[in-house]
Amino acid sequence: MATYTGTEGADTLIGDGDTLYGFRDSLYGLGGNDTLYGRLASDFVLGGDGADRVDGGFQGDVLMGDDGNDTILGGSGVDTITGGAGADYIRAGTGDDIILIDDLADAASDQIDGGVGFDMLMLDYSAQATRVSFSAVDPAIGRTLPIGAVILGIEQFYVTGTDFADGMAGGRWTDIFLGGLGNDVLMGGGGSDQLDGEDGNDILEGGDGFDVLSGGAGADSARGGNGWDFLWGDEGADSLAGQAGNDTINGGDDADVIDGGEQDDTLSGDAGDDKLIGGNGDDILEGGLGADLIYAGAGNDTAMVEIGQGADQIDGAAGIDRLMVTGVTGNFIAEAPTVLGRLSDGTRFVGFEAYSITGTGAANGFRGHAGDDVLEGEGGNDTLGGMAGNDVLDGGIGVDLLDGGDGDDMLIAGSGGADTLRGGAGIDMVEIDRGDATAGLTFAFAGRTATLSDGTVISDAEIFDITTGSGHDKLTAGAALYVDFDAGAGNDILTGGAGADTLSGGAGNDTITGGDGDDIIRDAGGLNTINAGNGDDEVHVDVETVGSHNNAINAGAGNDEMYLAIIGVGVSANFRADGGAGIDLAWINRNDGTADMTFTLSANARLVNSGITLLNVERVHIETGSGNDRLTGGALDDELKAFAGNDVLSGLGGNDTLFGGDGADTLSGGDGNDVLWARDGLSDTFADTLDGGAGNDQLHINKGDTAAGGAGTDRVFVDFWEETAGVTFTFGTGTVNVNAATRFSGMESLVFEGSRGNDTVTGGALADRLEGNAGNDILRGGAGDDVLSDGAGADQLDGGAGNDSFTREEGAGRAVDRFVGGDGIDTLSFQGDITLSAIVDLADSSRNDGLAKGLILSGFEIVNGTDNDDDLRGGTAGERLYGGGADDTLDGRGGDDTLEGGAAGDLLTGGAGRDRFVFGDEATASGDQITDFVRGTDLIVIDRVGFGLAAGYQLSLVTGADPHTTAAGPQFLFETDTGRLWFDADGTGTDQEAGLVVTLTGVTALALSDLLLV
């Protein structure tokens, strides 16, 4: 970050302190006719007195002309621009810019051009002594404002009104209107607008888009229009209508009239005697305080009532409607939809098919009806009856009676104990939480009944979820469909059934039997006996405390997984785990161990010095600690991790993963496609030996290691990232000496992470990846589709033959780098903690700047920009330029180019040749501009997937001065007077508004032949 300050004379100030990291510069011109250029980063530029030229350059800047007749150029990025006093010329450039007129009286001679992007002009009339009448203007046409300023390219307006009766009308995009005092009329038009009437009896109309309307004080009238709108009445007796879309409406104080209209609305009357009309759709209606009238209308609606807030009148009307009532004391009987019901506070209701009733601390009696009811007793000794339907009954505190009735019900026992739970017909579930109990509990589901030892009686249920506490519990599934038992601490006995059960023993000496089904069994330390039974089961036992721990595990038939962990220094345990029939996997975590451990997978295998014995296990994942370990896998896919120590790991058959960790390790993959890691940490001091064996293996080595690929197509990963001395070698399938202590042989491809010194590395015949790091590196890809990246230092990268990918890494100490693409279709990209823009010129490397500063390029066909404001320019051949995020400038120049701006508003120029302009995503299309589109030569390419177009969709285009959709479904609209191409995802539907895709400069006609769907 740097600050540059001029004098009272004519100064030229250029922000150049941001070349590496894009830190913000501050430029102050002071007096005189100054020239100020921010360049690369997000800068603050103030012209001062005099006729100044202010240019923000790249990225989002804050630009102020101050006094004098200034010229202000935003450049690319999202800029905030203020002209100040004087006759100013403002051209915002690309990006969604904000332009402020801070003195309306002084703006009579200003000329303002928003440029590319969705630009906003802010006007504040609050000091004006007369009413304001404002109407937005088409950005492509422009006009002279009443204050005298000439504007063009402004899509959005932020207007603050006066203390009088103002009138404001928005345009096609997002506008923000603040009415102020007086009875204002605010109309949003298209776009997602924000309208705030503030004081006075205002009229607000959102129009198209997702609008936010706030009436403020006074008796206001607000209509949302199309789109999903938010309406707030605030103070006063308001009339609020959502109309089309899924609207959210709040009446505020006083007696309001609220009409949701079409689709799924959320209506809240708040205070006052309100009238709520749901209309069509599945609505949520809440009257709030006051005696409210609620008519839900068509759709499956929900009406919400709190006892004591007022005597409401509620009609569910058509659909499957739900009445939610809270604070009910005493009895409640749900009525059929045709029967008028009453609540204790005088509320009347009719037309509801389902009920959600919540009680108080009293003894309540609730009865549902034929729908899916939710009955919650809260405190007291409650009686809840679900009747028909799939009900949820929750007794709460107290001794409760719950009767589900017909349907698939859920019955939740309260914390008081001694409840009676009757499931009734259907597949019913019982949930009991006794997690704070200290006495042991007994549960056994025999036949159709069960009695919990705390007095809870259960009948006619099929599924059980039971949590107990620290006592010695005995829980038996019996004939249950399936169970979830969590026994907590204590010496527990858990027995599953025929279903897929979950059984958790916790601490203590537990006996767990899974039974049939794919069960999940969890336990902790202690003297445990686990029989998983039939099915593909999971058994998890974690021992984390010092003590006597002996675990006998029999996984039974099926393809089971056993997770055995002894965690913590000084913690020990004995496991005898039998996988039984099937292909079984044992996960063993003993990475806190310090003794030397030995293991060879067999039908009866012992991990020596760990206390773990495995029987009938076919696959293992083993982690050992700091000893000198010898681990051998089997015929299938194993994972062996030894961490510290001089370890010997052998995968044998299967696709194995071996990790040596610290120490001088020997790793042998054996058959299969194996991954071997010699990794010894950031700074390697041990010599490892790796042998891939047969198969297509990946071998990761550091300094001092020796690796042999063996049969197959093998890849070696050479990591010298932390080494200070550079290396020189040429890759080949024979023996390659990286340096005196590091070598490999029998490899077919290379991944090299360079040292901090000067590396010279040449790849081979296949696809290699070479990364530079610090130092002056020379990296040559050779044949194949290689990936090359530079680092700090003056680097030379040559892709050679093949379609290669080059990456310029952002970093300090940038010197002059030379990238040669070579033969093939080669790509240039940028990465790192990117804060700068990329300025790339394939025809003139001296223009490269920002992330590309000092980069000499040749032989590139594709350039990918960043998420900042890039400037990418091609050469004489046909290139592909992709801008990425932010506001980019792309110029193909000669050849048949392909240009894709990406997200935000981009400026695209194809140049000579048959060019293609690609638009890949409707969501990120932000109104690009094509400066030189030639019909019959160039094409606009639409990505089918990115625009959400179904397979088989045929392009539909409507043209005209004011085109409108003509059919349901996706349509493109072209304005012949402005050259703008729009996309409407649902055509004549009202769910989505049209979005601007691109503006074609100087083009007054367009046909389907100018568009290509891919």
C-alpha cells in the first residue's frame, strides 16, 4: 500500500506499489490539472482542485473528482465514483458501478456513462423544496435528467425523495426509492426493487422481480406484483397484496388487510384486528394480536393461533389445511373440516384436516382427527389420542396416556416415567429418553407389549428408540421391527432383533447381541462381549481410559467392518475379533503405541505388542506408533500406516496404501495398483526404500530415498520442496539419479515439486507435472500432456509436445519468466492467493502486467483469467480466452477466436475471423457487451446445461423493439433498437424474470442462425 500526493501544479501520479499483492494505493492530486492512474488494485483516487483526469484502472476503486471540470474513468471493477463540483465527464467502464451526484444543483453540466455492467446512479432530492417526479430511463437510449445532467448506460437508480408527494417509477432493473414525508407513489417496474414509503399514505407497487416494500407510517397500499416479494405495512391501517410469487407479508400495527395472492405465501397480521386472505398456494397465516379474520383459501395451508391473543375467526377453506394452536389448557377435540370448532378464548375455526396442538403445564386432554396431527402435552398428566392419520404424540412432563390410533404414529414418552403408550394400528415408533436415570432399566418387547422397569407400559408398537443412563440396563428388541438402544454407562445387556438395529453400550462391561439385519454396534472400554450376528454389520469399540479392558467380538456372517481403537499413551486393551464368514475389514488404531509391532494378515493374525488378535479377517487398515514395526497385508486392498520408527510394510495383493512416516522405512506394494508414501516430514533425514511391484503404482519419495516402480505404468512423486540445494535430472524409465542420495527406476511418469535452489528437470514421454518453487528453474515437459508451474525466481518453462497446461503462481520476488507452449493446444492459467488482475497480451509480452508481469509467452492457444478484472488479448491465430470472475476485457484480435467472459459484466471484442462468444451459465450472465459482432460470421454460443435447458430443447428467439415471450418455457428475446439479448427461463410464466445476457453494439437484427446451442 502506498500514498502518492501531488502539488498545486499539473501532476501525474501512477499507483505502482501494488504489482505483487494488489494492496490499495491512495492518490491525492491537490491543486492543478492532474492526471491520476490507480492501475492494478482497488485504489482511492482524489483529484482535488483543477480539471483532473482520474483513471481507476483495474479492480474496484473509489474515485472522486472534487472541484473542477474532471474526467473520471472507472476502468474495470466495481467502482464508486463521485464527480464533485464542476462540469464532470464520468465513464464508469466495466463492472457494476455506483455513481453519486452529491450536489444536484451543480450537476447540470455533468455527462455520465455507466458503461458495461449493471450500474447505479444515486440521487438525493431530500433538500428540494418541491415534489419530485422521477422515471427511470432505458440505459441504451439515455436522456437528460431534470437537473440537467446527461446520462447513458445507467440500469439502476437509488433515489431519495422530498417531504412532499413524490412520484417515482423504476426501470427494468433493481431500483431503490425512498419516499420521505408526503403521500408518495413508488413503482418498481422490472427488477428486484426496494421501495420505502416512509411517512405518509403511500402507494407502492413492486412490479416484476423479487421486491422489498415497506409502507412506513401511514395508511399505505402496497402490491408486490410478480416475483417473491417482502411487504411490511409498519404503522397504520395498510392494504397489502402479494399477488404472484411466494410472498412474505407483515401488516405491522393497526388493522391491516393482507392478501397473499398466488403461490405459497407467509402472512402475519401482527398487532391490530387484521384480515388475512391466503389465496392460492400453500400459505402460512398468523393473525397475531387482535381479533383477526383469516381465510386460508385454496392450497394446503397452515393457520397459527396462540390462545389469548384475540378471538379470531379462521376458515381453512379448500385443501388439506392445518391449524396450529399453542397455549391450550384443558381439553381439545379436533373437529371434522365441516364442523365449526371453538377455542377457550372465543376463536372459531372451520375447514381444517390436521391439527398441531401444544398444551401448558396443566393436565390436558387432546384428541386428533383423521389427519396427521401433532399433539404435545407439555407439563401435567396428559391424555393424548391421535385417532386416524400418521400422528406425533409427545406427553412431556407427567404421567401421560398416549394412544396413536390408526396410522404410522410416533409416541414420545415424557421424562416423568410411568407413561402408557399405545401404538394402535400401523407401523408405530416409540421414543423414550431416560438418559439421566441412575437406576438400571429393563425393557423387553414380547408379543405386542412391553413394560419398562420405571413403570412405562407400551403396546402395539414396532420401532423403539430408547436411551438409558448410568445403571445396569437390560434392553431386548424381541419382535420389534428395529431398535435404537443407547445404554450409556453401566454393565448393560443389549439384544437386537431381526432388523437393522443400532446398539450402543457405552462405558462398562457390556454384552451386546446384534441378531439378524445390518446392525451398527458401538461400545467403549470394559469387559465386553459382542456378537454382531448375521448381516453386514459395523462394530466400533474405542478404548480411551487406563484400566482393564478385554473385548471379545464375533462379527458373524456377512461382510462386516470392525473398528478397534486403543487411544492414548499408557492405555492398553485386549481384543479378540472374529470376522466370521464373508469379506471382513478390521480398522485398527494403535498409533499411540511405542513398542515394536509385528503383523501378518492370515486367518489367525496377531498384532504383536498391541493386545489385538484377528480371526477370519480378509482386509485391514492398521495404524501403529513409534516402534520399529513389520506389517504385512493380504490378497485384498489393505492400508498400512506405521508413522515413526524404522518400519517394514508389505502390501502383497490388492490395491494397497502404505505410509512409512518418520524413520528409514522399507515399503513393498506387491501386486495391484498401490500407493506408497515414504513421507518423513517437511525435512527428510531418513533413507527409505520403496518397491511398487506389479501394477500401476504411485510412489512418493523425498531426499535420500530409493524407489523402484516394477511392472506396470508407475508414477513417481519427487518432493524436494523444503530442500535448499537444486537438482538436475532428465526423466526416463531406467535409473534416474535426482542427486547423489536419491534415485528411482522403472517409472513411466513424474511429478516433481522443486527445491529452493535452481532446478533443471526434463520430463518424459507421458504426462508429467513439474513445479518450480524458489530459484531460477528450467522445467521441460517433454512429450505428453504436461502440467508446469513456476515459482519465485527467473524460470524457464517449456511444454514440448502435447497439450500442456502452464500455471503462473502469484508470489514475491517475481522475476522475468519465459513460458514456451510448444506443440499442441497449450493453456495458461493463474493461481495462488490471487489479489491482482492478469493482463496478458499473446502478441506483445511487453504489455503483460499484474499477475503476468515479466512473463514472456509464446505458443499458447488458451488463456484462463482470474476472479479479478482481467485484460486478455490474443494474437494472430485463433485462441480461446476465458475471463473468469469479475469484469474482464477480452480481445481475440486475428483468427477464429472463442471468447467467454464468465461471471460479471465483460467487454468482448472478437477481432478478425469467425469468432464464437460463449455464455456458459445463466446464473453468472451479467450483461456482457460484444463490440464487433458480425452476423453470418460470428456466433453466440449458449451452453445447454449452464442455462438449465433440457435435452431436446430447440432454441426459441423473439425479436422486436419491445419483445415479449410468446410461449411457456425458455425463450431468448432480442431488442432490435438496443441490441440487447435477454433470456427468460420460463417464458410466459411468472416465476422468473428475464435476465440480460449480452448487448451487441450496433446490431439491430438477430436470427436463430446467429445462435448455437451446445
